[in-house]
Amino acid sequence: MLGAASCDLVEDLVVVDKAGDTKFTFDVNEAAGTQAFSRIKKVDMSVPADQKSLIKEAKINSITVRVPSFTGTESQILSDLELFYVATGATDTLRVGTIADIDLYLLNKEERIAFVAFDDKARDDMKLKEILAADGSVTFKLVGKNNSKKAIKTRLEFTVNATVTAQPLAKN
């Protein structure tokens, strides 16, 4: 988890910049011609309680998606993908960004990744810091379209790579 990994090294250092990844998946099983779909996933990005107040800054470096499993044997496209997030329990859902189109077959077969194009990275960096300083629970929502004439059964794995800057823990 990003949160736990991000503050592990703060004991003996003046300031720590620690990069870490948080991964989560969405299963997309859509009938042919389904059009719009939506998936929701709650993700734990928590930080130990004694380290929450030490977080000075959080920066999202990238958000990527890969396709670890896909049942098709030819190109199938998911389009108009949008990724949203909100601190779990809050109501101020924000769109992180978009992925125009992804070819599930190519991403799976060639083990490629696609990048989320950020809407407002500065806003999201500040929001990540707030979430980590609170309970660290985030709900992500993925919406998109299956314009294919065939059913789609796939798993999308998202990776949020972020760097957290923290103050050192006080020595006793």
C-alpha cells in the first residue's frame, strides 16, 4: 500500500521523499453492445496514525492501466474511459482524468500500459495529501463504453504511483 510504504523510512531522516504504488482492479464483463458501464472500487491508502500529521506533501506521478486478463482473441476497444475518486464517505467526487480508447487485446497480449490523462493534477495532489492525513480510504469509479459487437470480459489493473514527502518522527 502506498500509505504504509510512504512513511516507513521517516525515523532517522530529516525529510523523506518516498515513492510507492497502490494497485486496484476493475473487472469488466459486458454483453455485446452494452454501451455505457460503471464500476466502483474502495481502496485502502492508509498511513499509520502516528505518521499522518508528518505528511508535508503528496504528488501523483502517474496513473496507469494494464490488462492482466482478457478472454478475447482479437482487438476489442473500451472507449471514453473516465476515472473518478472521492474520500470514502464524502460526496465531493472528482474526475482524475481520462483514457480515450484502449485496445484490450493489444494491451494484454503485448503487456503494454496506458496512461490516465490528468484533468487537474495540482488539485489531485492536494486531495491525496488530505486523504492520506484522514483515514486513507478512497473510492474509485470507472466509467466507459463498450462499443464492440462482442461481449467483453477483462480485468483492468490501475496503478497509482505517488511520492509522499514526510517530516521525521520525533525521537524520544
